[in-house]
Amino acid sequence: MHVKIRNSNSKKAKKTGYRTRQKTAGGRKVNRRQRARHGSF
């Protein structure tokens, strides 16, 4: 199957969901900041 995305772009394409952010220490920090600013979301 041919993927219609150039490799350099696919490297930068990141998943940005809540669960994805929870998986890293930095992402948990982001989620905590979001929650502090906007309440639970």
C-alpha cells in the first residue's frame, strides 16, 4: 500500500489526543495545566 505522505511530514505528524499526552511525563504536565486553567475537560 502506498502512503501518500512524504517521510519528513510523517515524522512531524503527531497525535495530539488526551490519551496520547497522558503517556509521557511532559504530556501529563500539559494536561494538568489545561485542567488548572479550564477545570476538568
